[in-house]
Amino acid sequence: MMKEKRELFCNACGKKIRIENGILREDVFEGKKVWGYFSDKDAVYHSFILCEECYDKMISGFSIPVEETAVTELI
């Protein structure tokens, strides 16, 4: 889960993400990866966020579309 921050920005476009009283007022995509062996980034942790618009741009370029499943209850 994302740590509480006073300011948050999309790593792709730099857009400031709306936060009011410590609560996100727009949703973001969080990418997290600890690189393991057989990569050029062994033992390096990467994390980033994307605003919804940048996420949509990223997935529009996929050869295989993302799998979507309807969720009936949000936690």
C-alpha cells in the first residue's frame, strides 16, 4: 500500500495527483518490482505510479490486452 505523502506525481507525465486530507481523490496505478537474478538489475527495487491517463496509454500499446475482471466489492 502507498505510504502517506503530502504530494504525489505521475512518474510518466509529472501530473500532480489530487490528495485532500491525506486521501487520494483520484486513483493511480502502482508498479512495484524487486529484480532478481538473471536480470541486469539484481537486487534493485523499482516503484512508480501512473495516473489513469498514462496507464491507459501504456496498456494501449500491449500486444496482448490486459485481462479485465469485474469486481463487485471494493475494500
